[in-house]
Amino acid sequence: MEHNHKPIPVKHRYFTPGVIGIAIVAAFGMVFLLARFLFGLGAVTNLDNFYPWGIWIGLDVAAGVALAAGGFTTAALGHIWHRDKYEVLVRPALLTAMLGYTFVALSVVTDIGRWYSVWHPLIMWNGNSALFEVGICVMTYLTVLYIEFLPMVTERFMGRVNLPGFLKVFNKIVDKILHVLDRTLNKVMFVFIIAGVVLSCLHQSSIGTLMIIAGPKMHPLWQTPVLPLLFLLSAFAVGFPMVIMESLASSRSFGMKPEKDVLSSLARFVGPLLGIYLAFKIGDMFIRESFVYLAELNTASIMFTIEMVVGVIIPLRMFLSPAVRASSAGLFIASILVIFGVLLNRFNNFVIAYDPPYTDTSYFPSIGEIAVTLGFVALEILLFRAFVMIFPIISQPVKSTIQKAKYAIKGA
């Protein structure tokens, strides 16, 4: 039986034992999040004047931005370079990026002391600030992602608007708005796709600029003038593994057959991207001669070694193997290792490498910080599951009109 693949809402029960467990983690994190807003940062975190940021910035923001890179890399591959066979991955990647950046913004609001002033950069410009550039780019790109998601909304509800009760008088008006919006977006969407790629490249690198400003407060293994470039290259490298992991996990969760051929083909790009990142990383170390610090047995050298070996070198070798690329399990493990490597890289840069002077204490995240971080991740998973069950995001096999006619004739 022949099928065409088309994005349609996934028909599956929402709550499973695993989903219930994730919901409990999300609820636990939201309790600490509420406490943070009611009683302040000091009541929930281990942050102080020496360590003004911790995992909420290092993981929730810096790593969150990097892991959402699959949105712009896949959009560029499918829409700008017109690799049509990867179209089935674009919508899930855009949804992952949209949710990822939404929680990045929420993490920023959570982390800053006067969270109610988060809107100030919109009107109080400071062009000399790296944080200003990151803030404006992230807000603009998040807006672009919501606009890129709109066609899925119009596709889902056009001709199906059925407002309840007294609101049904607006059915025709809303449906007309959806049709106009759909026609307009079809004409201008290429502008937002290009803007999304450009904006992502800007702030992915600018996040690295933040740690350059830290100067001697950072360990030499990570402090380098090319840190913005390394942050950008690592974002390129983790984009496709994030898409592969998300696709395989979604297929398993919903009991669907994974797009193994497409994923195996996409995996061919990961090895070269990891190789480029590794080459720049090693080249920078030899130019600065920072490799001498690896001879010291301490937390920094151990974490750096784990980051490079487990998060870059091993998955690089795996993605270069045709046998691994042909295996769903191999692709999943290799992708998880790359994701782990980027997570650890951002954690190392913002937490391990950061060593402010004039303090005898060290930072370790509190239970509240860990709970909020895990709660955000859990909530993002729950929202992703809800979105793919409501909107046409994941491509699934459907019978074509011709195929249906053939079976109808055969049945007659």
C-alpha cells in the first residue's frame, strides 16, 4: 500500500505513565518558581554578589539557545537550500525552537532580580552592551518563530472554526481572518525564514561574547578571543542532532515508524560540523598554549576532558560511521552525546570556568535552582506533546486520493 506523508495532528492518548512522571517533575519545579517570585532570588538560589548567575543562565539560557539551533539550521536546509526531503523535519524543529526560546525568555525573567523590568531594553537602548544585542536578537527571533508557526495554526483551523455558545457569531469572521493570514504568510514567509537564520547566527555568537568580558575571572581552558565563533560553531553542530533525537523520541513515544532514511541522510552533516568545531577548538588551544592546563589534575581539566572526549570526539567518530547512521539506536546515542557535550560546554563556561576573585566560597546550585531547571524541561516536553496532538506538525503516512479511489473501485 502506497502512502503520501503529510503533517497531521497525532492521534494518541496524552497521559501515559511516563507523561504523568514528567508532569510531576514540572509541578515540583513550578512550586519553587512561585517561591522565587514571591520571596526573591535569595530564598530559592545560592546566587550572591560574587556569583550573580548560575545554572539558570548557564543551562536554561545559554544551553537552551544552543539546543534550539535545530530550528534555524533545519529551516535553512529545507527552505533556503531547498533540500525537499528534509521538509518532514522542519515543522517539528521549528516547534522545538519556538518552545526552547520561549523558555529561554522565561529563564531570563526568572533569573534577573527585578524581573518586572525585563521590558526595559526595548526602549532603553545601549548599543555598547553585549547583553543588549543578545536580548534584542532573542526577542526578535522569538517573534519570528511565532510567525513561522502561524501557518500550522491556519492550516489546522481554516474551515473548521466552531466557536462555542454566543461566540459562534464570530465563526465566519475568524475563518476569513485565517484565510487572509494564510495567503499573506505564503507570500512573505521567506523574509522571516531568512531573518531567523541571520538573527540566530548573531545571538548564538554574542552569548560567547558575554564570557569574554569576564576576562581573567574565567579559566584559560575556556577563555579565548574566539569564544563567540566557538559558540556559533557548536550551535551549528548540535542543531541536527537535536532534530534527530527529537524525531526518534517522538516516534517511539507515539508508536510511529521513524523517518530513518531522512534522519540517516541528515546525520551525514553532523560529522563534518563537529570536525570543524573540533579543529577550531584544538587550533585555538595550540595558539594560546592553553593545553598545558590539562596536565593539572583539578575540576577544570577533568570537566574539559569530559566535554571534549564524550561530547565531541566520540560522537564525531560515531557520526562518521555508516553503520551508526543506519541504526536508530546508534543515531539516538550519538545525538544524545552531542547534546550532552554542548550542555556541558555551556555549563563549563558559565559555572566551572567562572572563578571570581576575593571569595573563598564556590557556587553550587540549590535544590530550588535544579528543580526549576528540570521543571522547565519537563514543561517544554509536555507542551511539545500537546502541540503535536493539536496542530499538523509531525508528518505521517496518509492515503492519497488516487489510492483511495483504487481501493474504492476494488471494493465495489
